[in-house]
Amino acid sequence: MAKILEGTAMKFFQKWGIPTPSYVVIMNPDKLKQLAEANKWMHESKLVVKAHEAIGGRFKLGLVKLGLNLEEADAAVREMIGKKVGTSEIKQVIIAEQLEHDEEYYISIHSNRYGSELLLSKYGGVDVEENWDKVQRLDIGIDETPTKEQLTDLALKAGFNGDIADRVAKIAGRLQLCFENEDAQSIEINPLVIRKSDMRFAALDAVMNVDWDARYRHPDWDFKPVSEIGRPYSEAELQIMDIDSRIKGSVKFVEVPGGEVALLPAGGGASVFYSDAVVARGGTIANYAEYSGDPPDWAVEALTETVCALPNIKHVIVGGAIANFTDVKATFTGIINGFRASKDKGLMDGVKIWVRRGGPNELAGLEMMRKLAEEGFDIHVFDRSMPLTDIVDLAMSS
């Protein structure tokens, strides 16, 4: 799954006929005046300026400015771009037409094990949580498309009537088409607004997640996924994500700046276990990582080189429980090749390696690991009889 930013979601909405405000996304404040020359609405409308980043609570952080003229928008853009928020840096902003409106609605769609579920409420915006019991739902089976009658009935049950019910039903149908055709996993519009004087609807804000592994079907996808961890993905993280999308099995990697203990565990359970154990013993982790599902050795090698390239690490923990079908020897071949390549780059000086693993071909794999000591690696290797926590204790006390 990959979260996408608001501007990209708006682009999808326009593609599938869902109305949105006029907007532009910029990274260079000096381009704003040029964009204004080409976009008449920027002179004629009040403007909204928002940090175009995956940061929660943007309004409270002062990263959303409302009711601005062009000069005020220019000042807001210059204030935001380059601003540091935690580990994130604001690199782009979205400037949108501020639409005066009479009512705010809520509409969303998400996948589930049976297909998808469409949600609709007459109470959107900040009121949606307080009125969650009034949300109406429509189950959509796999390979099914809701009829106009079903969508209109949903709108009527939600409290809409007349022309507004018909218009909301049409927007719901277009949202479902966007969801299906763009391989989305969830889309939420909150609020969907209406200005009754001219019956203008618009999606003012959007949260959208797509199936990143489906991008080979979408040559027009010109965006990168957005991290859920409060900052953009690093190049190393994106590279491992790309490998993960192309292999049987799985490799995962997330950087944690400032840590001294690098993790290379087998499986998500071991990854969480080792992360918690290191932190509980006063250590600091440099990353989250995992390899599982019997991935090819070249993918594990790439993951290993990525982990070993983390700055200022003192330990690498290669751990896991007892594998059911992941070939220990094969995956260890990838890890060993990664260690050697990293050592050739001068990255393993002063780094201690701790290994604990069991599973198919574990004896051969563990023996291969032990022989790395003959090549100058500071490595400590244990079999399935060693408790997982003891590996962390040894590393923390060394």
C-alpha cells in the first residue's frame, strides 16, 4: 500500500470527473508569480496554502493558511518551504482556490475481504466523528459495479434529497470508478462541499492509498509514494521498496536516524521483537528491516548492503526464530555477500555482527556465517538453542 499526497489525489479526481477546487503545487516560491499569470483564479479567489507533505495536524502546526490574497499567499509559501517539522522538511506546498460553501459532506470507499465498502454521510468536516452513527454504507462485491439506483438509494438514506441526492449519487459513482481503475485501497473525501447558489460541488481534502505493486498497469503514475512515518521516503527506502515489488517473498527497510544497532531480522515478528528488546535494554535502533517468505539471495544481499551503509552503527543483529520454509543457507548467502561487499567499501570497521537463526539448512548456513571470522569480521554465531533476547543482551553488554 502507498499513501499519496492531496495534489495527486486531486489529479485522480479530475481524471474521473470528481469536482475539485482549482489548485497548483509548487516547490520553488519564485515560481508563484509566474503561475499566477497563467491561472486567473489565483487573482480572483481567496486562496488556501497548505504544506503538501504527509504531516498530521497541519492546521495546528501553522501549516494551513486560509483566506489569503496573492501577496499573502506568496508570503505563506516562503514561510513554509524549507521549514523543519520534527524530522521532516517542507519541500512543497499546495495552493488552492478557497471555495465558500453552505454544507460539508463525507464520502469514502475502502477495500475489504469481500470487495469494497462505500460510506456516505450528510455530516462531514469536523462533525463526521460525532455523527458516525449516521454514516450510511453500501457493500460492493468483487467485480461488481453499483447501479445508479443503488447509489441514489444510499444518498436518500443518508438524508440527501432532490437534485442534491442525484448529484451526490453521481459523485459516488465516479469515486467508485476512480477506486477500481486506479487500483486504490482506500479513498476518503472530507469534506465534500456544496455551494447551493450554483450547486457547485468540490472535494476540498482527500486521503488516498493505492496498491503500489500495481503501478506497472499505470504508465501515467508520475508520483512517488508518501511515507507514513512523518517524512518522505529516503532513496534507500525507495530502492528496497522497488526490489520488494519484484520478488517472491519480501524485503522491508525503514531508516531510524541516530541509532547504533542495525537490524537484519527474518520476518516481521522477529523485527518487532528485536526492536523492542534493543530499546528496552537502553539501546537505539538504526532501522526497521525484515526479509521473509524465502526471498532470493540477491534481494537479501541488497537489503544487507543497505543496512550496513547506515551511519555510525556499532552492531548488526541478524536474527530470527525457526523458519518453516525460508532456506537459511540461501538467505545467509545473500547476507554474507552483502557483508563482504560492505566490508570492501570500508563500512564494517568496528561493527560487531550477532547471528541467531534456525530452519531449513541452518547448519550449513550457520557454518558459512562462522567462517566470516576468518575474513576479519567480528562475528558471533548461535543456533536455535540460543534465546533471542540473549543475543540482544550480548550486544548491549559488549
